[in-house]
Amino acid sequence: MFRETSRRFHLFLTLGIIVLILHTPVPTAAEDNWVVETRERVKVDEKQDEFRVVKKNVIWRPEKTAIVIVDMWDDHHCKSAAQRVVEMAPHMNRVIITAREKGMLIVHAPSDCMDFYEGSVQRRRAKEAPIAKTPVKFQWNYFNPEKEGALSPKLEEAGCSCDTPEPCGPDVRVWNRQIAAIEISEPDAISDKGQEVYNLLEQRGIDNVIVMGVHTNRCVLGRPFGIRQMVYLGKNVALCRDLTDSYHRDPGRHFEGLDEIINHVEEYWCPTITSESITGEPAFRFEGRLSLR
């Protein structure tokens, strides 16, 4: 009798555990907290332009995060600029795939190329998001000396970024779409309009915005969906510093200029992260760049 009762007890206990496991919700990727390492530069003394590097581990929620991919075009009138996009795009695509799986919104923003995507579900998604009002005007945001410190003339102005003694060619539009190496998936959105991008963010309650793409000193900072605009809108912005490139004229010292503009962003606009925070894999580094700072 005792053995039979014990056997039944263990049977009911086992069944109970199985039922409990089956009815316990399994957290999805979007429900998990996500640890992100940020880097910024904080003034040591307000009276002097001296900064110290500050790194932090912060917790974000993927479903409260968007990635905005700026102007990763299929071509560029500057040959070196175009080649660096080709080099960077496959790694960026792998990062985007992981981010999408985590539950982040991916916004593809290849400026001047909306005709190519007209009628696509991703383009309609951006156009149909409810208008979100804001007192901030959407516009190109140029260098702002009232908010940011001095910027080297070579970085404030655009210019062929080839190492050749003379610029490689005329400044003409040759791009038609985003580079094909970056996949556009069904849940993504496509827009080159600041209001539309903001509408998407507000519709989904998104606070964190990771900006990646080109070019750091021009479009990434200045576009109506770029870093300056997102800061003015009060978003929690971060530049992905390994997945960006600068567009400036400084033959033989291109990557020094890239580091300089990244430092400037960290000093005056927002923290930076690397793609390692998204994928857990090593960050991207251009061939010929000695180190990723």
C-alpha cells in the first residue's frame, strides 16, 4: 500500500512539473534586457576643452531601440568613399540581421532614393505611420558652433576622400538605391524624411536610436534623421563608431580624420557603441586602419 501511494505521488508530482513547464512563458528576444557598452567624452573642466573618456554598461530594451542606416548608397562619385561602403556593408548586414532578431526596428535611409522603393511595404510603413507632433523643425542641421566645439575645416567641409593628389572626379549624383549587400526585410521601414522616421519611433514608443552609415561628418550628423536632429528631438542617441566613415579631404590621413570626428561626436553630441554590443562578435575594422579606437 505504501509503495503504491508513493508511486502515485511521484507520478502526480512529475505530471505537475511537466504542466508547470508547459505553462511557464518563455521570454522572447525582445523581452530580454540588453547590455550595451557606451563610450563618451566628458569635459574635465568647463573652462577648457579637455575631455576624459567615460565607458558605461547601460541596459536597453531591444523593442525600444531602432537602427537608422544613413546613406549606404550603391555608388558614390568619390571612388574611395564608394569602396569603403562596399567593404563595410557585409558586416553591417550581419549586424542588422542580429538586431532584427533581437526585436529592433531597422530604418533604411538612403537619401534621394525613395523612387526606387515606392510601393514597397517598407516604404508604405514609413509613409503611413501617424504624424507625431514636435516643436522641433525637421531640416538639414549644419555645424552648430553654439552647441559644439571647434571642428577642423577639413571635417566641417565635404571633399573627395581619396588619397590621390587631386580629387578623383566631379561632385555629381551617381546613386540610385541602398547597396544591395544590406538586406531589407519585411518588418523594416524605408524613409529619407525626418518627420516620417520620427513618426515610426513615436508610434512604437522607441527611445533609443543607433545611427550607422556614411558619412560621419556630413549626413550622419546633419540629415533630418541624423544625430543632431535626434538629439534635438530628445532621443537617446548613439553612433555605431565601427560602422561609419568620414568624407573629407586629407590624403594619407583619412582614418585619423575619422577618429577625430568620432571623438567630436562623443564630446558634443552623443555616446558611441560598436557593433560588438549587438552581435557579441568583434567589431568591424577597415583594411588599412591600424586600430579601432
